[in-house]
Amino acid sequence: MKYKLETIPVWDALNENCECPFCILMEKAEARYIKYYLGNSAMNPETRVEVNKTGFCPQHFSGLLLARSPQHLGLIAHTHLQHWMDDLDKKYPSRRKSLLERLSRKGPTQSEAFSDHIDNRTKSCLICDRIERTLKRYTFTSVYLWKNDEEGFRSGLESSKGFCIPHAKELLLMGEEILNQQEFSEFATAIENLQKKNFERLEEEINWFTQKFKSENHDKPWGSAEDAHYRLIQKLTGKITAH
Ligand SMILES: [Zn+2]
Ligand SMILES: [Zn+2]
């Protein structure tokens, strides 16, 4: 698959020296998409059709609510509801088929089929989809920069704090997709060493963080451990989003 290179944002995020550059990039992408879906450009007919059909997950509907643009959000939510009302007309279990048809059918019952349909629809989200595609571009760019060692990317990566666990997985998957076997083995080793080194660093920090609450340590300096619990949770789960 072809992906677009986006070297500048990847370098900028890496230079922030945080627990995961992809978390920074995804947070920015999320903010951008929330703004987009509440802006005038999302009012064009094609986007409205997409929004009506797919909608947003609970997290991103909350993000849209928090962005406080009630007029646009009202329009989006209104036509999205109309799409759901069509669903009721077409898919509700009371739209019963003839007795013969029902007796002869195999597979899920009407209620099960309706339940699956609702589950699929409520899980779908335009912003999640776009974030996923954006992450692919950034992981592709990172693997590309590593492969060509452009502008000292390998040493930049080595001196970074590594990645959160979910994004390290995405990076490895991209590495496997676009590198040859020899390159991938080298790449995977580099990422594993980087992750290990930074897990050890965080383990020391969280250990000191917990020790600091003991009375004998009250007056001792925090060092870098004051927000270790926050950074550790980010490392384990990915960015804790603002909403
Ligand atoms: Zn991350
Ligand atoms: Zn979403």
C-alpha cells in the first residue's frame, strides 16, 4: 500500500522528547478532525452523507460537544438521527417476515441481526477512521526515516523515550509491511531495545514516586519522578485524552 511521507511532524514530535511521539501526533490529529467536522467545509453534501451514515463514537461525539459549536453539531446530530429513524423502519425486528420464511431461515434471529447492526453502527466513527489512516502515514514515515537513516533518525530515536505500547505495536506492524526480512529483524531489535531501556527508566521513576510518599522521604527531591504515574499510564495505554 502507498502511504504519504510526512517527515516534519514526525521530527517535531520526536523532538518533544515525551513518552510517545505518536501520542502527540494523534492528539493533534484528533483536535484537527474535531474542528473540521464542526467547520463550514464539513457542511458540503458528500461529508454530510458520510456523517449521517457513519457518525462518531461516544468519545468523539463528546469531543464535538466539548468544542462548543452547537449550531453545527445540532445540524449534524439532526440528520444523523434521521438516518437512524430510517434504520428503525427498515431493520427493526418487528418488520417480521412471513412464518414460512422465518421457519426456514438459518443464522441469527431477527433480534440478533438487529443487535449486530446496532453494534456495528455505534462502533463506527469518522474521526477514529481518519485518525487510524493518519497514524499509518506517521508510522510509515518513521519506518522510512529509520530505513534511510535520514538526518540521523536512528540516533534520534535511540535517544528518545520510545513509544507507548499500542503505538509501538503499530510501528512494528508497519515495519513488517514495508521492510525486507533482514531490515525488519534489525528494526524490531532496535525498537525492542529502545522499549526495554525506557521501561527500566520508568520503573525506576515510578518506584521513587511511590517511595516519596513515605515520611522519611518527604524532604528528598522528586527528581524526574513527580509525574511518573501519569507518564507510566500513558506508556502502558497510549495518550490519556483531554475529554
Ligand atoms: Zn502513543
Ligand atoms: Zn471515534
